[in-house]
Amino acid sequence: MLRLLRCSSNNPSPLLLLPRAITTKLLSFSSSSSSSNASPSHSFPPLLPIAHSSLNLDLDSSLIATSFRQWFKDGAAPLSLLDRIYAALASCPDDDPSVDAALAPLHLPLSESLVLRVLRHRPTPSIPNLLLLRLKFFDWSGRQRHYRHSISVFHAIFRILSRCSLTSIVHSLLRDFSDRAQHSFVPRFHHTLVVGYSVASRPDLALLILARIRFHGLDLDPFSYHVLTNSLIDSSDFDLADSLLSHLQSQGHSGPVSTSLRIKSLCRQNKLDDAMVYLRDIERSKLGHRRELIDGGVGVLVHALCARGRFRDAGRIVHDFGAPYTYGVWIADLVTAGRLNAAMEFLEAKKSSEDYVPESEHYNMLISRMLQKNQLDKVYDLLVEMREEGVVPDRATMNTTLCFFCKAGMVDVAIQLYNSRVELGLAPNKLVYNYLITALCRDGSVDEVCQVLEESMAHGYFPGRETFKILSNLLCREGRLDRMRKLLDDALQRDIRPVTYVYARYLAALCKAGHVEEACMVPHMVSGENAGIGRFRYTYTSLIHAFVVLRRVDVLPQLIVQMQERGHSPSRRLYREVICCMCESGKYDNVLNLLSEQLELKVLDQRICYNYFIDGASNAKKPELARKVYDRLVAAGIEPNLDTEILLLQSYLKSKRIGDARLYFYTLTEKREPSTKLYNIFITGLLEAGKTEQAVVFWREARRKGLIPSLQCYEELVNELCLSKQYDIAVKVLDDFKETSRPVSSYLCNVLMLHTLKSRDLLRAWVHSREDWHRQSKPEEISEETSASGRLVLGQLIAAFSGGIRMTENLDKLDEVVETFFPVDLFTYNLLLRALTMVGRMDYACDLFNRICKKGLEPNTWTYDIIVHGFCKLGRRKDAERWMMNMYRNGFHPTWYTMSLYNKTP
């Protein structure tokens, strides 16, 4: 038999967050496990509730894993002998003496029952070439003295071969048997041939052998008749099947199996009503079949009725004739049909009325379907019920339990059980590996993901479609591009075609890492239905950004055009990057050629297209190029709008050609009505170019024309004036700002605090301004100013913090004092920390740091650096070192100045 098999084939092919309720139950489960360790494996104590508030999460995960591990061991223990048999078979060569030597130490008590158990067993851990090992054991046991294979064993081995699509092997074996018995009549051989051909779907040959047996005046045993009849029913030879069943009845061999086969025959002919009548006739006929003896036939009828949607009739049959086997069939059919509530109601009813406990396979079906529907509470209830009822967990139970923990967000428990898989007899299937990999990806555990991935592939499992997408996202995000490349190669070797999205993500990650040449090869890896990698916009944006970094200006225009041909619109920022890159390389003609191509494609509105190119030239600080694009727009007969003219004005300002900018600004003011937007842009541009005095001139001009600059314009103007220590003018700008009745911004207050903490010059300018105002104002105006407390905010702020922190009281509530003036942010806190460290109040500075964290703000580099710098100034090196280590742990580094001061600190 082994020789025939080897000739035919060398390699035969055989989460959601966990609800509090479940957490409490899990702890109850783990609590009960500690007391159940001393009890027999079939006895479990009741679950005890534990308060959720007393949990230590790390400890709980360990306790839960320990509890389930103990339960799994109860299911693995009875199979240890069978696993040892397979381990011995796998460790020896195929010759007979080696097999005898390997199995002799086990002292196996051979019997039909043991051989059938070995043939049906799936060893743990999984062993390759399982079919070969089964055939080795079949041959070895058949050669032992005092033991001969029964027809049931032959039937089992033939079924195994048929299920592996190796019916040709069965035929070869049967032909050998026939040749050996053709000159002598051996009834046992012929019975085996009938069973073998029946299992191999050749009832015609089985009937010929039956005729030969009958010719010699002998007959088959009931078991062989039943196997042959079942084969005839499967091949739709219903008349012959009925004839054999009638023959069995005439010989007095009619029984539950015959009844089940007759019901199966009627069901296969779609005579369901006849089958129900036949079943009730048997009930009334006093044939001696007790209800539990015809349970198999009832199950066949129930399954057939459910398959045709007749659940009401099936329910009546279950109610009238039901027994444990039928209950399991009914539950399985309800689950398959998606009627989970009906299945659970039936199960609860039978538990309370008949103490019915389903088989583990039916529990597994319920759990699997509930997992699909994310009914995690019910899943856990069923797991607890299985344990309390003493149901021994099989491998499917273990696998669904691992899936449950992954989906419930407790991947740490799942990993602990997975790591004990050899000890527990756990054989993870593809679904478990997919759940584990997906859950680990969501936790960001890259190393554990890669380890589980390698182990799954070693067992022949490759990630599913969705799992592959999630896994590729993680590997690309974490920069594991070598591992990603290997994963894609493995997929292609297995003839698995990942979705286009995976290739697009991989290409983007390669571009981000600077591997542009390799990224350009990715589209060649995609074929067939996945050839549409270009349908993702970021495929092009990633390539364009990468080529911009490499200054590959020759391919940039082509990529822009290809991107538009695939229906993607480049953003203004993308145009800007491409144009700046080409300008930096001196490719001005290429910019104008790209403009012409864009206008011909007519993807963008013409005015918008011109604006994008003027903006790009402006950011590249090439005003001449911007002017050329502008002149082309005018020559095309398009009237420039205000946005276009502002972009051209910005091109002069950004390149610091202030004279040209002023001339063009005057041209615009003569051509158009005064515009707040135009003045905002011009004043801000002058400030960025360092022309603060000219910015003040144009600010005054805007105010004379009745225009009110934007808040940003005021903020930047005050900041630049303070930086250049022109505090008198800054105060006048602040006075004018108060006239606009706008609320004071945090940015403006932070600027004032920064400069008031440095010196008293700003306060002097403010006081001098108040004195001049009082001399020039009327009494009623002074009264109005005094009563309007909102207008005094800036003055009070400047007075309170001018020249540093001098107050001796309320230093522990310094941030609360500031909050009375304006909403504080992290920049404000850093200013206060700097002020406290300048006067050496490090105790208050540390308290303020803690209050920053308590308010939900994340300290940045400057926050830590200020504290370290303050301790260094005071010579407190140990404290500075402690804070610097805390700084490093949070991913920040001190400034060069602070580091040099630290190195000088004794």
C-alpha cells in the first residue's frame, strides 16, 4: 500500500475592547481554576465573582491564561499515547524492521478499537505526511501476530484514501486483492473488496463481487451490505438500494442502520413527506426500534428538511423523535442557517428539561458563529458552560478560544496559550494565525508579528487577504521593508496575488525610505487584475516626492501628466514642490513647457492653472519666471483677479526685491480699490523680509484709509517691533489694536510676557504712553477707560511681569495668575518656567512642571531643557542629571548651550 501511494504522489495533500462584564467573568474563571487544580478533570467548582476595581491587569492576564491552559490540558491528556505512536512512526524509515523497532517500546495492546483511534487521530504538534504515517501503522498492525484487520478498519483506511482524493490508490489495492484471490474463493477478501469499491464510489464493481459471492452460495455480512447500499444511494441508484434493503429485511437484519439508509434514500429523492410518513409508521409499527436507535435516521431527515428551508417541519420531528444525536444536528443546522437565537433557546430548553449537553463540535459551531457576529459575552458564557459541564475541549475549541481572546483585545492571553501549544496539544489553524497576526499588528508588536508569521508559514498557512493588508500596513509603517519584500516574494511563489493596495503601500514606503529605484520596480510585480496600482493617488505623490528629493527633474513633468491621465488632480502644494525643484535645477523652460501641457490637457481651470505656476515660481524665489507666467495669462486674454496679483506681489516679497514689490503694490492700489487683504499680504511680506519700518508706514497708511489689518498682521507687527526693541511704536500698535475691539490672543500675550520678563523697557514705554494719553484725553474719556476693565488687560499683564518674577507670594499659583489675563498654552508655561529658573526658584518650577502634566499638556524639548538649564545654573548637577535622563526617556535632547553648561557644572 505504501509503495502504491509513493508512486502516485510524493507530497499528498490531505478586537474590540473587552467589556467590563467579560473581564469580571474572566477573573471568575481564573479564580475557580486555582481551586479546581486539585479536583478531577471532569469536576469543576462554580465560578466566584471578583470585583473589577481590584484588578492588576498584568496579573489577571497571567491568571486567565493559566486557567485556560489547565482546561486545555484536560483535553490533551487522553491523546498522549496516540501522539507518541505518530512521533515514533515519523522518526523511523519506511522499512519494516525500523517500524517494528520504533513501536516495540510502546507495548501496544492491538485491537480494532485502538487501530481505528490511531487512524482517526490528528497528532500534535502537526506532523507532515500524515497520510503516509497512517498507512505505515496500518501495514505494521496488519503484520502483527494475534491480530487481523476487521472490515471496519479496512473501511476506515479506504475512507481516508478517498477523502484525500486518492481513489486511484484504492482501485489499485483492490485490483491486487482481486488478483490474489482469483484462483481461490476467500469470503473475507471479497467482503473487503465490496467495502473498498463501495467507498471508492464504484458500486458497479462491488455488485459484481456480490454476484460472485452469491454464486458460491454465500452472502455478505450486514455491515458490508450497509456500506454498499450507502454507496448506491450516493450514486442515485435508488432502486438497487431499495432492493438490498428489502433483502436485508427478509434475512432478519433490518435495524436502525437500515432504517437510516431508507430515510436517506427518500431524502435524496426529495421525498421528504414520504420520509416523515415512513418515520411515523416505524414509531407506530412496534418494530422494536427504540427512539434512540433510529436517532441517525431522524438526524438525516432533520438535516434534509433544514436544507430545503422547512424548519417548522424539522422542529416538529425533533420534538417528536429527538435524541442527543438529533439535537446536535438540529443545533448545527440552525447555526448554519444563521438562526443563533433559536439554537440558543433550544439548547437552554433541553438543558433545563433533559440535562442535555451538546458535543464539543456543536459548541464550537455556536462559538465560531458568535465570534463572527462579535457577540463576545455569549462566547465567553459558552466557554464557561463547556468547562462547568465537563466537556473536554478539542482542538477546534482551543482554536476558537484563541480567536476569542484576540478579538476581545486580550492578545497577551492568546499569545501565552499559543506559546504553550506543544504542551497543550494545540494545533492552530489558518483562522487562528490570521486572528493572532491581526491582533498583534493592532498592538504594534512587530517582532512578535514576524515570529508568528514565520511559524504560520512553516505550517503551510499564509495570511488571508485582509490580514495581509493589515500586516503590510504595519511592516511598511515600521520600515520593515526587507521583511515586506520577502512576504511579497513568498506570496508570489504560492501563486497568491495580493491586492493592489498592498503594492501601493509598499511603493509609498520605499519612496519614503529613499529606495526610489526599487519603488519603480514595484509596478512590474503587479499583474492581471492588480495592474491598476496607479488608481491610488499616493502612488504618484510618493514617487513625485521621492524624485523631488533626488532632484530627478527629468521625470517629474511626466509623472504629473500620468497622474492626471489616471484621474488624479495634483494639489497646489505638489505643483509647488515640482516647480521649485525644476527652478533649483535651472530648468525654467521645462516649467513653461509643463504649463503648456497642463493648459492643453484642460484638467484645471486656466486661471487656477496659471495661479499654481505663479505660486510655485514665487516659492522658488524666481520673480522673473512668475512674471513670465503672469504675462502669458494676460496674453491669453484672461483678466487677472486679486489672487493672481497677490501671488505675483508675494514673488517680489519672498525674493526680497522690495523696490519692485513697492512699485507693483502702488500699481495695484491705483488700479483697484483699497483692500484689507492686499495690505495684510504686503505688510506681512515686509516683516518677513526684515523691513519693519516700512511695514509700520504701510500699516499707518492702511489705518488712514479706514482698513483694519488682520489679527495675524497685528501679532507679527508687534512681535517684530518688540524684537527690534521699538517698544514705543509697539505700544501704539497695541493701542490701535484695542480700538478694533478684538479679543486679545494668546500669541500676542505670550509675546508681551516674553519681552516684559526680559526687561522693564516695555513697561516704561507703556507707562509713558498712558501719561501722554491722559494729558491729551478729556475727563469723560479717562473715566470710560478706567471703567472698561477689558482694555486694561494688556497693561496689567505688562505691569505684573515686567522685569522678571519679583513677587514673593502666590508663586505656587503663578499659572492661575496668568490665566486671569488670557488662556495659557504650553508656550506660556515654558515662559513661566524660564522666569522661575531665572530667579532660582527651582522648587516652584518643578511644581509647575507637574501641573503642566496634570492639565493634559505634553512637555516638549524646551520644557525639559529649561528645567535642566536652571539646575545647572545653580550648580545642582545631580538634579540636572536626573531631569536629563527623564528628558532622554521621553525622546528629547538638550540644547547645545544647556549641554555645555551641564559639562561645566561640578
